[in-house]
Amino acid sequence: MDIRVFSYSYINWPSWLGPEYIRKFDRNKVDKDNPLSLIYALGDFRIDKNNIPDYLLKHLFLTVCVRDIVIDASSISTLTYSGIGDGAGLLSGTLFDWKYNIISGTDDKVSKTTRTLFNMIYIELGRTDLKRIWKSCTKRRLADGTFQIKVK
């Protein structure tokens, strides 16, 4: 099994913001290339980076490439899956979709295969600043070696 972040929303900042607004990124220590930079800017840099409102997550899109993984279509209710050949496929959705698909996909009532898939995606996204979207959640280890993500 292999999972990689394939793409995420790209914001062409200089095309619609003046230089004074661009300087706000530097003053607030926000990297414009960070996938969450649009969310911070939409909140005029006053958003608690550890408590991002769900409605803002709907503005950003993320695609993950998966390889050699069986996907149960019922476990990706709001994500879109497209096979791209050679045992690979793309899973796409807004960050809001990802947040709640990972929560439901790691539930202790879903199959271990589904939970393993979403555990792996959670770990991959956790290597980036995207881990902040689960700050309002807890992680609980399960007896089968997987884990569950739940809203606090």
C-alpha cells in the first residue's frame, strides 16, 4: 500500500492582493505556499491555527494518490475516487470532506481494511501542516493495531 499527497489548492496570491496584504503573511509568519494559508487569510490572520472553523475547510481541495489499496466505496461518501491505472487511483475532496471521512473511516465499527486505509491517509496528512484540521479531535489506539479519530 502506498499513499501520497498528490495535489492541493494553489492560490495565486499576488494576482488579487495588494502588497500591503501580502506583507501580512510575513508579519504573521504564514507561508503563502502552506495549503492552509487561504484559511488564515480569510480569517484576516486572526484564526486560531489549532481551532480552524469547519466552514473554512470547504474552500480548499486536496487529492491523495493511493496505490495497491482496496477501497470500499461506502467508506468515502463525500470523496471522489478515480482509478488512473496500474493499481493506482486518486481520492479527492475538500478539507472538510477529508476531516470527516477520516473520522468516520477510522471508526471502530468499520472494517479493519477501511480503518487501515484512513489511518495511513491521516498519517500522511499529519506530515504536513494539514494535521491542524484534526486538533479538535482525539486519537485512540484500538486492539487490532489501528486507531480511531474522534471529535472531542
